[in-house]
Amino acid sequence: MALSYKARRRWSLIILLVGLPVYIIAAVNILNFLGRPPLWLELVVYVALGIVWALPFKMVFRGIGQADPDAPQDDDAD
């Protein structure tokens, strides 16, 4: 089931405004709970987690920055 353009825009906004901060807080708390690793390892873990969070949402974010493909086109040819 494919999402419409408007639905993908709404879901991407919810993911970015709610889901991403929750994910960041959870990642920091889990890493601190396990003990602080060396700085280089901590950086590698945060970079990897920063990439991994977006993979499941790749289809939601695809094409969001472009114009609505379902919107009526203005054909003003002068």
C-alpha cells in the first residue's frame, strides 16, 4: 500500500519532530547506561546510529522536497 504525497509529508514531519528526538535520547541513554566507551568508539557508534535510524523510513522521505506530483499543473504558455 503506497502512501500519498500528503501522507508522506505528514509522516515525515512526525518522524522528524517526534521520532528523531526520542531516538536520540534513547541512544544516548543506552550508551551511557552501558558505560562510556573511548571517544573514538562513541563517535563511531553515534555515526552508525545516525545512519541506521533513517533506513526504515527511506520510502517516506523520498521525494518530499519536490513539488506535489498529484497537484494540478499550471500550463501558462505565453
